[in-house]
Amino acid sequence: MRSVLELLREYGFGDDEEQQEPLSLEFGTTYTSGEWCRVSDTTDLATRLIAETPEVAFTSYEEPYEDRLGTTCTHVPGLGADWAACDEDGAPVVRRADVLKWMPLPIEVREANLGVPWQTAIAAMPRGTATEPDSFDTWWDRRTADVQVADGQAEGQDLIFVGVGDSDEVDAILAGHGFLRANPWVALDENGPLFRTAIYRSPVN
């Protein structure tokens, strides 16, 4: 959730002001750019959402500009991304020649070409507000291999353990302690050994 909101804010979508903690995301709500943006900004945003938050389902669209159609993208985990030209309302635009070419094809192929599986999946998804669970600030010193999770123990004390290896191995140890990483590891100094992230307590624990 935090990664999605940060990307939306980076591209000028949603509120300009920082959200109050805990963060929340409205499912089924349209987030619009409140300022002028470059042609292709929405396409770039969709590409980054797919790459950086592949578990998220969404529909984005960029309105037509001058003599070119807009671009819409619907991404659903398990289906992938469906890109299409669109009108000013984000509705996909299909050329008549393409429709005629698809007519002899099996119905499931025609529906896939028209984006029906993606539209059906998005329509069936829940609406409402999702609120970010409590997060825990976490530090990793690659020089000493120490990992510290603020308030990570049930008694409210910091959780400290040795995280030998790369970030994947540290993530695996965190998972063993019942935590999931919320954000990428970020270096506190450009070439320094200290990294920081935020983690969530796994819902199964």
C-alpha cells in the first residue's frame, strides 16, 4: 500500500500533502492528476506499478492528446496487463478491422482480445477503504550483520538478530520471525553499510 501511494504521489495523483498515519487507500476510487503532466506520465506510472507492486490490480488511462488516442492499462495479478487505445473517458477503442479479424476465432480468444477477463476481474473486486497495518522501522548494518526491528518483540522491546547474507536472506529471517517487508531496503548513505526499511507483522502470526 505504501509503495502504491508513494508512486501515485510521485506522479501527481491523489493528495499533494502527506497522508496521516496510518495510511489508507480507497479501492474503486479514481485518482486524478491535479496538475499538468507530461504525455506518457500515466503510462510510465502503470509500468512502474506493475514492476514494483505486481500484487496490485488497477486500471489507469491517459486521455487523448491532439491527434492521438489515449492509452489505458488494466493489470490483474494472474492475468497480467491489458493495454489498449482509449477515448477521453478511458473506454478502450478497437478498430473495426481488428474486430472483423477476430470474428472467426474462439470466443475466449475474442474476449481476451477485447479485455473482457480483465474487466470482469476488476468489476468483481471489493470496494472500500484499506488501512495500512502497524509498521515497524527496521535497520540493517551490513558491516556487522545486525538487524534491529523497533518494538519488534511482543513485550514492546526491540528485536535484534544477525542477518548474514544478502537482502533476500535477511527477508527470509524476518519472515521466520513473523514479519513481511513493506518497502525496499534504502541505504542511509550512498556508499554506507546502513540500510533501513519498514516491515509489517505477518497476518498469520
